[in-house]
Amino acid sequence: MPLIGAVLVIGAAAGFWLTGARGLGAEAQAAIAAAPGDAEAGRLVFHAAGCASCHTAEGAEWSETPVLSGGQTFATEFGTFRAPNVSMHPEAGIGGWTLAQFADAVQAGVSPEGTHYYPAFPYGAYRLATPQDVADLWAFWQGLPASEAESLPHDLRFPFSIRRGVGVWKLAALPESWFSETPGGDPAAARGQYLAEALAHCGECHSPRDALGGIDRGAWLEGAPNPSGSGNIPGITRDQLGWSADEIANYLNDGFTPEFDSAGGHMARVVLNLSRLPAEDREAIAAYLMQVE
């Protein structure tokens, strides 16, 4: 019995250590700290990443400098997630954070207090962003207005309400590489892959998930059930869309499909964000999607 007890204790300690919240390593943080943050470049990263789509209040009007007061709710099979206040307010928001803490949150899903963020925050995609883009994004964030709005708690079912469990998810599902094969010989498609996979996190909605909630790489961008339980999110591979590259780029700019339908729901916000990018970026995303079979 003493031996069994010792094994159990050691196993529990190992599990506790493995599921701990760890930020970016020293090398990654050094690369971000060395990047000269450019607020104008960060504005484009902000729009590409869709930050305002989740962190503005429900019904808030679009703005180049939105109030990131949080409050939007996202119903899933695990429970309801609520986007927090990430404005520059020093207490209610993240105005008291450092660049390093911001980077840990965005790319490792770790709070300044050393706890896990739930992957409803798509840091699994953002971890693929370049150090320069992270530094630029933080530089832009500094100019956004503050809000005193209180962040509302998530309402999750047990055992998903235990944040330590996110450490298990990270071990099993947190990506360390691109989700699809890197396009070869086409700089535009490679740029589109970066925008679609690292910043715009298209796969977070348009790909199905496995039993642990990780993205099913074998069905990348092939569509998925709507997390809210209502309907399905369509596939956006080349064959499923059946659109030309020009038609895809135009849709990402104005929200109108080749059949004269229009983007609705959350996708309308995505289009609103992507329409603020240079036309070359929307064309790059289209070039990438034309290579996803």
C-alpha cells in the first residue's frame, strides 16, 4: 500500500505539473520585445484578427477605435462563454498589462495571474502569428479607449468549469504548426495561409472538432456544426465553395456571394473586418482557399 500511495502521489504531482499554465518561452518573448511596435500596422492586424467582433458590446456600432468592453455571449455544448473587457482601463480591462503579459495571453492562453484562458479565445491560431504582428497589435491597442464595464463570468458545465482542465486540452490539441500544407511557389497563397490560419482563425468555426474540442486537421475547413446548436457552418474548401478566386475576394470585401446572397450572423462581422484590409490581402486569402481541397 505505501508503494501504491507513493505512485499515486507522484502521478498526481506529475499531472498537476503537466497541466500547469505556462506562458511563452524566453526566446519567443525576446523576439516580441525586440520588434519595434507600429500602431498603424497593428491596426491591420487588429482587423484581420477580428478582435472587435467578440470584445465589443452586443449591438455596438463598428469603429476604427472600438470600445472593447466585452459582454458578448457564445453558447456552446460546454456552456456559455462571455467575452471579457479587454479595453485599456487599468483595472477593469488590460491597461495595466505589459507587452509580455499581452503576448502570453494572445499566444499561450495564459493570464497575468498564471491561469489558463479557455480556448474560446482562439490563441491556438494566434500562436502562429509573427513576433512583429504581436508587437504591432499591442502598439495599436494602446490607443484604444478605456471602459469601466465589469467582465462577466462564464457559465460552464462541470467539469469544464475547472480551468485546470484546459491544461489537458492544451497538451492534446494546442497546435504547434500550420493546419494545412503550406502552399508552395505562390507567395500570395502563403500570405493568405498566414492570414486565414494565424490571424483570421477561419478554422475555428469552419472546421469540425474532435472529442476533446481540438480542430480535426483531417477535415480542415470542411464545415462544422454551429457551436450554438443551431444549424451548420459551411465548408469553405475550393470544391465546396465552387467560387472563383475573384468571387471569394469580392465576398470578403462586400459580403455578397456570387448568387447575390449576403453574409449574415458572425460572418457579417468577419467581412466588415476583412474589408478594412488592403485588397491584396483579401486576394491572398482567396488564393489560399483555392488551394485547400
